[in-house]
Amino acid sequence: MTTDSFNVLFLCTGNSARSILAEATLNHLGGGTFKAYSAGSYPKGSPNPLALDLLAREGVSTDGVHSKSWDVFMADGAPRIDLVVTVCDAAAGEQCPLYPGKPLKTHWGVPDPHTAEDFQQAYQALRGRVERFLKLPVRALDKTELQRQVNAIGHA
């Protein structure tokens, strides 16, 4: 792995809630060592207002966050992706594109939020997983061990 940022792509079918929560949270907590993105197989076109409201209450910036297709990350000039994380079961079951560089892939499934309380629970689950991920020495681990560790986060 290189010494520049470790890039994580969070995928969810609609790219309006869970993947947006994960992207903003990793960017907020990642300290520049990590760069998060999000996308969807069938993006809704805009983030869910409940997700944006929750992030604002938590003091997490949503600058630059928007709903987009996962195809964006296959285009020329797209950022290199080191890890792809599906956060909804529908996206986990879909055939993801083959991203350049053969990134690691894992699943950190979180139920689809429908109410403000559900959004809070989804955020807490994703934040906990992001915090565990940030404790990993990603540059020091070989790909096999890193894959094992990121998979374990989704099962914790």
C-alpha cells in the first residue's frame, strides 16, 4: 500500500442514508489518513434529510456529500479505492463492479432506517464500526490479515 490516504467506498443501493452516514463519519474521524466516499447501485439522487439532520446534530460535516452511482468510481480520474464496504444487505447481494486495483471488499450490514430513532441506531452502529476500523494498523497489515480484520468488524 502507498503512503497517501487509504480510500474507502461505502455502498448501499440508494446511497441516501447508511452509506452517507458512513462516508461522513469516516471523513470526520479519519484525520486525513482515510478518505471515504459513498455510492449506490440505484442512487436516489439526494441524501435522506433525516441522515443530514442527524449528522449536523452530531457535528459531522456533510460538505461534498451527495447521492451518486457506483459507476463514478470506475471512470478515468476516479480515486483509487482500497476498501469497498457494503452497508445494506441488498448491495451486499449485488454484483459490484470490478474496481481498478482490486480493493478489499467487506460487508457491515445495518438495517434500513425509517424513523429518526432508526437513523440514530444506524449511525451508532456505523460509527462504532468506523471507530474500530480506525484502530487498525491498515498500512502494517498484509492484505489477508486486513481482510480478516475488516470482516470481523462487520460481525461485531
